[in-house]
Amino acid sequence: MSQYASLLIALPLISAFFVPIIKAIGKKVVMPFLVLITAIQMGMAAWVFNEVYTTGKPIIIMAGGFRPPVGINLYIGHFAALFVLIIAVASFFMAIFSMKAITVEPKDKYAMLSLLLMLGATGMISTGDIFNLFVFMEITAISAYALTAYNKSGEASEAAMKYIVLGGIGSSFFLVGIALIYGSLGTLNMAQIAQLAGRMNPTVAQAALAMLVFGLGVEAELFPLNAWAPDAYQAAPHPVTAMFSAFVVKAGLYALARILYLTHAVGSWGDILRLLIILGTLTVVIGEFSALRQTNVKRMFAYSSISQVGFIAVGFALGTQTGVSASIFHMVNHAIVKALMFMAVGYVALELGGVTLEDFKGLGKVMPLTAFAITVGAISIIGIPLFNVFWSKIQLILAAMKAGKSGVIALILGASLVEAVYYIRLIHLMWFEEGSRERTRIKENFVFGTIMLLLVALIIIIGVAPNMTWNIVQKASADIYNVAQYIKNVPLLPGVSP
């Protein structure tokens, strides 16, 4: 039965090629087809999650029945099972949102690219082969480039071009890193790389890992390779922006963490951790202070997302299991909150025609449910108790204390203060100021309102009772941190060595 998990890759791929046939039946069928496929994907992801977390064993799929490293394998452990589910749920919600938010033709191209984006992110998290990680990363990136430019405006084209240029640089770095690892170890299988990592020359390993960190820095939105992100978030269709923040960046962060911990035996590993702490810190500082000066709310949320990515990267760079657990907890919480906030701000743009601070004045009277959703998301991101992000920030602080990194604690507390400034300003505008234009109350969409309330409920449930989510997260973190168990789980072909 576990082999059916391969449908998580096959379904979106095959469905993307079926979209033109669906279009031939009727243009109006395309977007419902996208909703249907993402719903099926969500059901399969839920089954895989239940299977992995019930049995405690990973699902390993070997292409063609050939055992690795000769064959290519998928590895769906606790981490992959959790985030494949997040990808599928976010894709389903955004597919529903797309039925109203996407008005530019051709919608069939949008549906194809959305399915490929979901496929690429799922593949990045599920693959057990470093070169196939690159292949899935490119599928994700190319789909993201096209979706960024989908609105066909000058702003969208410029944002997509920035993304393409930086993505090309990142891909080049990543390929060079793969080449250095393959040249040193003679294998591309992740489990075997982990098994042999101690053999690498420390200087070569340092160069290879630095290349891989910078290569993944584009998708993970790490400074200095994240210059594309604010423009792309602002110019891309609203559902696409939510998908970027909810899972595309998370796939990049996962790949970064997986490679980092698989190669922990190399002599220069500590230098790479220090590099990642520097990049993560710069990402937080630049993201927070850039968000502070924005007048476009969607762009403000984009910079806020970038800063949260910096927190996650710093947590991974602590080099401890508590740091990994805290980062993954923050990834989960951030995915929920930013899916809510980008959906809400996109819905405001659809109804009011803009996303500047001026458009948000008096929003609480015009669109109270949407304003409430944004308020909950904002309060959570700041780190107020009884909301989900509070707990992941606390765990990051505790992990930093345990690792003796007082600078990381100061970074988290200082960034949270900056967040409080611009988010409280937004909340004040929505609830306590009058807009310059007369606006009547808008009847908010029932389906969109339900999705937003579900996400709000999840934020509050995790905030009030975090233990269940924390237990899930700890299992997911062990999947990355416990490299010896990862090697043991993968059925490597005996007697095959480079």
C-alpha cells in the first residue's frame, strides 16, 4: 500500500498534462478541475501523514524496484509527511481562492503551473537523491517564474526577470556544489552521502556546502539572494503569493537543513553553520527594517515573511536537535499564519482594488471578518501569548540559550519589537481610523470566510494547546537531525560503494 504514496508525485504531473484536454471540454471546467486535483492530493497526503505517524516508519519508494544508490528513491519520513500535507492543504485552499482571484486568461496555463508548483515542492521534500532535488527545485522555480509574470503587467514582468536572474545564479551555485560532492564521494544518494561524508576533504566540503547554501538561498529567500522576493510577492497573483510563503520557501529551507545535517561529519561543518547564522541574521534585520517602511501592505507582509525565514535559518544553524525542532515548529506556524494573511490581503485587493495602507483604513467596518483574520495573524506573528507563533519563538529562544547563542536571543526579541511597530500600526488603521473614501459594508464571501476562520482557529488552537503540534514537530526534527537513523532506514544495496 505504501507504494501508492508515489501518486503524490504522479498525480499533479499527469494532471498538469491533462489540463489542455479539460480546457477542450470547456474553459469553465479548468479551475474546478484544479480544485478537484488538489483535494485528491490533500486526501492522499493526509493518508500518508497518518501512515507515517501511526507506524513510526518512513515510506520509501524505489523507482523501478532498484535499490539505492543504483536506483532513485523517495523518502517520506516524519518531516516529509508533515510538510507534504501542508503543501497539499495550502494548494487546495489557494485553488479555491483562485476561482475568484484569477481573472487573467489563459486560466489553463495558471492551473498547469499551479500543479507543477505543488509537484516541485512535494518532490523537493520527498526525494532521497541530491540531483533529483535539483530537478524538483528547477520545476518549482520555473513554475514560480511563470506564475510571477502571470498578470502580464510591467511590474510582474520585472519581478519575474529578477527572479529568473537570481534563480539562475542560485541554480549554478547548486550544480557546482553537487559536482564537488559527486567528485569527492562518487554518489548522489543522500543516505550514502551521509554515510561517506567524513571522507571528504574539509576544504572541498566547505566549498561544496557553501555553494549549496547559496544555491538554495534563492528559494529559501536568504540574503543576499532574496532581492526577487518582495517584487514577486507584490506582483504575482494573490493565491500564488500565499503559496510562495506557505510552502515554496519551506521546501527550500528543508533542502538546506537536510543537506546541512547529512554532511555533519565533514571537518568544516562548523564554518558552514557560522555562515548560515550570518546570512540568517542579515535576512532578519533587513527584512524587519524594510517591512517597517512599507506603505504597500502586501509588500510589508513579504518583508515580514523574509524575516521569519531568517529566524528559521538561524535555528537550523544552531546545530542542535532543539534548534532543528524550534525551526520546524516556526516553519509550521509561519505557513499557517502567512497563508491566512496573504489570502486575506489578496481578498481585500479584489474587493477594494488596492493594498496600500490607505485602503486598509476603516477595514474593520467594511470587511470585519477579513480585518479580524489579518488582526489574528498580525498578533500571532508579533509573538503574543495564546497564539501559535509565540510558542515557536519561545522554542527558538530556548534553543539559542541551550546553544549559548545570546546574540540569537537578542535578534529574536529585537525583531519582535520591530514587528510590533508595523503590525500594531496596521491594526490601528483597520479598526480605529476612518478611510478617506465613503465605503459601505461588503458582504464577504462565505467560502473564503470559512477558510480564513479555519486558519484562525488553527492559530488559536496551537497557541492554547501547543503540545500535540510540538510532539509532531519533534518527530519531524528527529527525521532531519538523526542522520544515523536516516542511513539505517534507507535500504542501500549492499556491496555498492564508490
